Amino acid sequence: MIFASIVALVVGTGMIGQWIMFLATGQVPELKTEPLRIRFHLVAEFATAIGLFVGSTGLLTNRPWGRSA
């Protein structure tokens, strides 16, 4: 479980970092062409990344809500 937790932590952090970089450098043309669709997509991406980060942190710190089945 430790390997899976670390992978989830790296992937979640990478997702957030990648989107922040894309947004900061203006590499998301969909903000102008399809603003509603890309906003929903960004919310889903950030929610996934936060879920990965929180879940992996729970497993790594042995929280009762982070137990593996």
C-alpha cells in the first residue's frame, strides 16, 4: 500500500502542478473558445487531484479513514 500511496501522491501533485503551469502560461485556449466546458473539466481535474492527495496522505499517516480494505 505504501507504493500505491506514493504514486497517488505524486500523480495528484503533478496534476495540480501541470494545470497551474498551463493556466499561468496561457496555454489553455479553451478558456476563450469553450469556457464552460473547460471550467467543468478543471473542477473535475482538481477534485481528482485533491482526492488522490488526501487519500494517499490518509494511508501514509495511518488515519482510520484511510485504511485499506
